[in-house]
Amino acid sequence: MIRAVIFFLILSTVAGQLVEGTKFKPYVSLVAGFMLLILIIRPVMEWMGKDTKIQDVVSQISQETDAISFEDDAREAREKQVQKGVRSILEEYGMKAQEIKADVDEKGEIQEITITADDGKSQERRIKTLVSRFYNVKEANINISE
């Protein structure tokens, strides 16, 4: 057990160093803490005969974490897809977008699109019509600025 804890601490330290300075550092620390706690409690639970309950809880937490991660990744991918699509629509009509932001809900539906474009205000009506028709988004949910 002591070897397993020491080995885990070394691995978690290495993982912590790999994500140092990124937004994932707190998540890695949280997961490492939970895993260390389980690693320490497991021998006691085995002795008491409660090991299967811990395994069930750990597997359920793992599945929920994977589902949340997948949903976030899918939402981010949809937002990037919309951004690229809007950029290509504008370029096709000779307009250039400086920045495009898309807000997508967990179902993948577009809630809002914000476009910063050259001549955005003068072309606002045209841009809103093009994007609205292509993505089936209400024109009120499309914001244009220069």
C-alpha cells in the first residue's frame, strides 16, 4: 500500500508539472486528491468488505465526468464550426470579419452570434440576413459591430 501511495504521488507530481500554468491545473489537482483519498481508504474498505461500493461510486463519478467533458468538447466544436461557417459566408460576399463569437447551448443550438467586421454597421442588414438564413437564427440574436 505504501508503495502504491508513493508511486501515485510521484505520478501526480509529474502530471501537475505538465499542466503547470494552464487552466487545467485545478482540475488535475482535484482529481489527484480524490484518487489519493480512494487509494488510502481502499485497504480499510477491503478489510471491512465494502470494496464493491467504492468501486461503484468511483465508476459512476468517472462516467459522469466523461459525459460532462464530452458535452463541453461537443459545444466548443460546434462553436468553432459556426465561427468558420460565418467567416466563409462573409468572405463569399466580399466582407471580412475581424472576430466572430458564437454562443451554443448544450443541445448544440445557436443562441447568439457576435460579429466584428469591417464596414459592419453599413452592411449590418445584409450580414444579419445572410447569417440568419443560413443558421436559422433570429436576426435579433445576431450582433454586429465594427
